[in-house]
Amino acid sequence: MPQAWSEGIGALVWSPLGWGRLTGKLRRGQPLPAVSRLHVTAERGPSVHEEYLYQIVDCLDAIAAETGRSLPQVALNWLLRKPTISSVIIGARNEQQLRDNLGAVAFKLAQEQVARLDQASLPPIAYPYWHQRQFQDRNPLPPSYRD
């Protein structure tokens, strides 16, 4: 994405709710809802470490409660605020989900909420990158990563 940003190119994101994982239907220690595509798609999508997923869902949950919005609305709003995201392709199963997803553009997350979601979603950093980040004077982050 840094290269896309520097070239003025945007991304069209398919499955912005992570194969349904960011809808709030997946919860620690709870079975999947009886009616859900997750019974089929949860195992087909890219693998995601459960604790990493729950860390993001917990943060989405807290912000959804603060804003009075649904988890999918918060997740989509957060993604659409990224400067390299041009649009998203949603996969609503019914009219209710479609209307809920479309409601993601009807509000604006606070910068502090975006920062919390950014922090919660930071993936583990592999070596040598975690080591290099200790020396910001020699390995500064690009300007778009500092905001």
C-alpha cells in the first residue's frame, strides 16, 4: 500500500469484512450462529490466528457500542477512511445486511477510534522489521504510516 499511495493508486477491496469474520458473529468460546455463511466460508478464507481476530473484534465491539453503530458499519467505515482504499465490494446476504453495510458511510469515526482500531489490527512484525523499528533515525516510517 505504501507504493500505491506514492503512485496515487487506490485499491478496490473484496470481502472487506474478512469473509464475515468482522461482523461480530465470531466470538470467543461461542458457536457460530445457526444461520450464517460462516459455516462454509470460515474455513475457506485466508487463515487468521484466532487471538488476533478476537483482538480486532473486541475493539470493533467497543467502538460500535460508543457510536451506536453495528460492527460491520464500524469495520467498513474504518477501512473506507484509509487513503489507499477507493471502494469496497460487499457481499450482503439479504436486504437487511445490505442496508446495514450501506450505513457505514453515514457517520465518521473519531480519530482516536481509528487509532485504536489501527493499533488493535497491527499484525505481528517479523524479523528484521521489528528490529529495524527500534532505530527510527536510520529506518524512518514513510509519512503515510506516521498519521
